[in-house]
Amino acid sequence: MLQFHFHATLEHAVNGSTDAMKSHFVHRHADGGLAVRDVFRQSGAFNDERDRIFTHVGSLHGKDDEVPYVMDVNVQDLLPGSTEGWFHEGSLTTPLASQPVNRFPFSDPVEMSQAQTDAYLAVADDSDPAHDFDHGNRALQPLNGR
């Protein structure tokens, strides 16, 4: 795994439905190709592991910065219990939208409290340009056989 990050609002829809946010877990194959595991959020129970991460979201200095913060994260606590889902070939969702990328959206979401989601979105929507960052999503794309 190279990294993980969050997107507020979605570029994926399941049966026409989207939610407030999701996580991307980006992996690099031995041959250099990329694969992304998509994890949808569902409003529900407070998520301790996500809270540990979101505590630092406000320290972002600009929308193009990466957080230079290192912490131990139990990635398993950020994933759904079931590994079932879908597969499709796609692209990255950020510019330059590089292709091809193997996409693996999990079918089961991970619970996160609405208060946690609201806190994340408040930082994403901060009116101060020094703190605001792009929601990181693009418009839904045509299915193209996916």
C-alpha cells in the first residue's frame, strides 16, 4: 500500500446512491500498475481509528499539501469486515486521472458517526483558503460497460 486518503462526496454510485465520503487505499503492483480499494462510509457508530486520523485533518496547510504526519494506524480498523465487492478498470480520480487503475470497491461500508463526518466536512469547507482543501471528487463518469 502506498497511501490512503479520503474523498468528500463520491465519484462512485451504487444503485444510483452516493454518500458523504469514502476512503481510497492506493496500492502499487510489482509491475508498477496501480490498484485502489474503495471503502464507502455509512452513518452509524463512532469510529475510533478514523477519529485518530481526523484529529489531524485541521493541520493541513493547503489543498495541495500532503500531511507530513506519521502515526501508527491499524488499517484493518478502516476496512469493512467483508472483503466482498466489485472490480472494474478505471482511473485515478484526481488530475491527471491516470489510467489504467484496477478499482475494487467494497460492497459493505464502514460505519462512522455523523459527527465525525460533519467535522471532516467542516475542514473541507473551511472558508479560509489557507485551510480549505478540495473535496477530491469528480463528477460521475459514464459506466462504459463497468
